[in-house]
Amino acid sequence: MEAYCVKCKAKKEMKDPEKVTLKNGRNAVKGKCPDCGTTLFRIQK
């Protein structure tokens, strides 16, 4: 799963992705940037 890293300013492949559910019921994936360790977040359809 790819997500945009704000620190690296590029799309990166998530490290240790995990599925989460938001308060409004939507699904999302949360993980870490492999280069800088910043938390990456991507909302799914």
C-alpha cells in the first residue's frame, strides 16, 4: 500500500500497515515511512 510522506515529499510503500476504522465508519490503513519513520495514513474507498 502506497501513501504520501509529508517529510520525504514523495509516495512511499508503507511499512507495517494495519487496517483501522474511523469514527464515521470509513476504513483506512495506517503505517510507517520506511525512510524517515513518519506515520503514513491512507483512507480507503
